[in-house]
Amino acid sequence: MEEKFVKETQIQELSNLEKQNELKASIKNSKIILMNMYNNLKFAEGDLIDYYIYQIKAEEAKYDYLIKKAKEIF
């Protein structure tokens, strides 16, 4: 018995305006996540301190990348 895979939806290319709006939303979301992680770090104990430090470093790298992309676009 042979199965066929069918593409269910057409993937559409985003317009430049949609890309810009998505980038702005990603930057805003990343900034909120960072603020929450910094607040959580204040109350962390034991191994959670290391966890939050690694998470903050990762989110900062993501935030820096998004800012760099925004500077290229705008």
C-alpha cells in the first residue's frame, strides 16, 4: 500500500511590513522575558541561580540578534 503526502496549506511569503511587525513583536517579547528572568534571579536559590544565568545569557544573545536585524531593516 502506497501513501501520498499532500501539502495541506500554501506557505505564503510575508510582506516587508509583516516582517517588520513580527520583528518588533519579537523584540518586545524578548525584552519582557529578560525582565522576568532578572526578577526571578533576585529570588533564586541554589541551582536555580545557574539556571537563570544561563537562560538570561541565551535570551540576551537572542535580543542582541533581533536588535541587529532591526538596525539592518530600518
